Amino acid sequence: MLNPYEIVSKSALPALRAMISRRLRERYGFTQQVIAKKLGVTQASISNYTRRIRGVMVNLEEDPVVKGAADRIAELLSKESPDRREVVRTMTEVLDYIRFTHLMCSLHSTLEPDFDINGCDACDGALTGREFERIKAIAGQH
């Protein structure tokens, strides 16, 4: 039985990192090595995101909140001295948002066909109203 946090860590987090990686490369012109250092992953991971070998189990670009948050995180990381605590906090809140809004349910159903996702509330609850509104505001979706 898969836990929602397993699905988030194995699919949503790599997908979010891939989104941020693309933005850092395309908008800010950073190399894979610089992006890897900024994201705290290996250069090989960035190469895999670039070649779309990793971070592709779920397409988060379609959600305007996640898309806007990825833009904001890339902007923060583009600075010479980024506020890493703000980056980590925002990434964590985005991942909570992904879980809380059930963006992973169809993937869960695919990965674990015998698990009935209808009526499942395993992903509900941990994101407070204030945090939910903050992440939407960060993404420009207030």
C-alpha cells in the first residue's frame, strides 16, 4: 500500500524540481551544475530532468498554483544569495498543496490499481487555511 507521501516524494517532488530546473535554465541561463547546486541535487539529476527521464510521472504545469509557485521558487533561486529557508518553505507548501488538492490521485490509481481512490481522504488536512492562501498568493492566484 502506497502512502501519499511516498507518491509525493517519488513523483511530485521530482516534477517540481524539473519545473524549477527548466525555469532556471531557460529564464536565467544557469548551467546544469549551477542548477544542481542551487537545488541541492546532482548534476545527473538535472540532466535527467532536462532529458525528461526523471520528474515526468505527473504533469504539474497544468495547475496554475503549482506553475506560479515554480516561477517564484526559480526567481528566489536566481538571486546571488537566495533565501534558502524561503525556498524550502515554499517548496514544502507547494508539495502540501499538491497533496491537499488531490493532484496525485490519478497517479496513485495508476500505480496501485487495487486501491480505491474514490472517497479517500488520506491527503486531506495538514495544510491550514492560512498556508493554503499563502501558497496561492505566492503563485499569484489569490
